[in-house]
Amino acid sequence: MRIAWIGKKSPFCGNVTYSREVTNALLDRGHQVSFLHFAQEEPEPDNWPNFQEVPLPFIYKSQVYTIPTFKATKVLTESLREIKPDVVHASLTLSPLDFFLPEICDQLNIPLIATFHTPFAGKGAKLISGTQLLAYQLYAPFLDNYDRVIVFSQIQRELLASMGVRERNIAVIPNGVDTSKYSPGSSNVKAEFKAERLFVYQGRIAPEKNVEALLRAWKQANMDAGSKLLIVGDGPLRATLEPFYGSEYGIIWLGFLASEDRRIEILQGADVFILPSLVEGLSLSLLEGMACGLACLATDVGADGEVLEKGAGVVINTKTVRSQLRTLLPLFQDHPELTTLLGQKARNRVLERYTLSKNITHLEELYQEVLAQQPVKLSWGA
């Protein structure tokens, strides 16, 4: 099958990881994939597949949104005419181009599928933050023009349906992890950081990630000298937080790590993964930690609470993150048998529901379903 994938290659975020892992897996299954993305002169990111690439011009891009140039629509349309794909899959980048895609693909008679990553706070629109609610309300009328919209949980499906997206157009396909790559293994990370117990946060250092609540809880919990907290990632709040939460409290700031092998090495050497976010979609970082056998604590936002339900981890209420962590961190420090058990349960949950292999199989089935419903395609040469 010929697939034109529209997504992000940088800057690093969950959307970037999603595009990399899914396109790699589709290529492994024999599909032809062309990757269209907002490109610039930059080092090649880690572990990207070798496929045809089409750069789309842009004015600005960040981890959150992208502003294309006026020329981007023309470049995209002409590229799709040349590629002649069977299906277009857009991993939506929160860009104005997202709103033009249905019209472009309709003109070219190509089925169009979207993955909608926008995070949300809780179970229903009333619990969603103002910014995310606005994004859902803005996108809903346009998402209904896509042939299918992929979301990560039933909660998210219900939220979009309540905003007018036809339920038959919404497919729930959770994120998936390569469980052969992300798996328990040996690591020298504890020796490297002189740690007896190792806790990890991995993600952006931004307001919606609520990292300060974790840092304050860690500081107030008076953790043992042998317990270390690794902060993996970068973002706008790092410069204001790092000076107040440093190595004197056992907190080590590693910044953004481009090497996937290094990130896996850290997860394999750690005991506990913590995600105190106020909003999420379905965190790939959380799934990666679970797949590596870490005990996981995460807030009940997006689909993360659903991932950890029924004993696969500890689900935290967003209203009391700091107080809960202040209690839980010493508990997880002092009881390694607890973290070992929760790590095993977390790994098993990923194997049951969230493997990349199952994700790709569901995606292939969705492509076939959409193609079967399309009217007879006119010849590209016509």
C-alpha cells in the first residue's frame, strides 16, 4: 500500500515519536511510505526510517503548533499528485494546514485519515482545560470531514462525538510501544548517578506537565541521599525551576536526550516513573516506562488513568498531586518489593493492550476499511 504520511520530525515531542515508530513499522510490513513534514536544516533525529521525504515550508514551529507559509498548501497538493498514494494519514500537528487537508484530498480523490493528539484533562468537556477545550471545539467541525479520525481512548471518542464528530468516523487505536526494544534489561545508570533508588520524569518542562508539583513533593518528602530523581527533557520552565531544585536534593537535570538508546538505558536502570501532568492524550513516555518494567505513577488525565487502572500502576488525582506524591515517594523508596510487583504488572498491561504490533495491525485494518468504502478511484493519469 502507498501511504503519504503527514507529520512532525522535530522538535522532539510525542507526535514526533508517534510518526517515527508507526512509519518504521509500516515500512517493516512492506508498505511504501512517503513522509511530508515541515523541515529545516537540522541534524538527523535518532532512529528515523529511510523513506521518501517532502519538505513543507513553514514560518514557525514548536512542540505545540506549526505555522506554514502560504506556499505550503501548493507544495503539499503537488506532492500528493506526484506520489499517488492509496491513502493519506495526517498525524495532526496543530497547524492551519490541518483544516485544508480534507478539501485537498477530496479534490484528489484520496481517502484521508487523521490522528488527533490534542491532550485533555479528564472524563468529559467540563474537566478539560480552557485551551484544550478551545482546540477541540475548533477542530471538531473539520475532523468530521476526514474519512476517519484516530484517537487513543473511548473517553476521547465520546468527547469528540459530543462536539458533533460522527461516531462512525472516530476510531480508537491506542498508542503502541515496541516491547522488544522497550523491555526490562541491565543498565549501569544507578552506578553512574550513585543511586540506590532511581525515580524518573521524562517529558517537556512546561506548565501543563506540572513538573513543579513533583519537584516540591520530592523536596518536602526528605528523600534519602541514595534516592535520585532524574528529570529528562527540556522546556520553557526549566530555567526557572532548576536553580531551586538541584543536586543538593538528589535531583539531576539531564535535559533533552536525542539518543533513544540512552533514554532506554535510563528507563531500564530506574525503579519508578512519574508523570504528574494536568493534561495528556495517551503518553508514549508512560507506555515506554511501563514496557521497561517500572512502577508507574501518573495523573488521571487523558487516557493515562485508563492505562494504569486495576492495579497496573498508581493513579493520582490532579487536584492533590503534591500531597499524594509526598506520601507515595517515600513509600516507593522504602519498599522495593512494591515497585517490583507494580513494574511487572505495568509490563504485562502493555503486552496485553499497548504493543506497537497490535497498533499497526489495527491501523492496516482501518486503511483497508476506508479504502473499501471509497468510490472507484479515477486513474491518476486522467
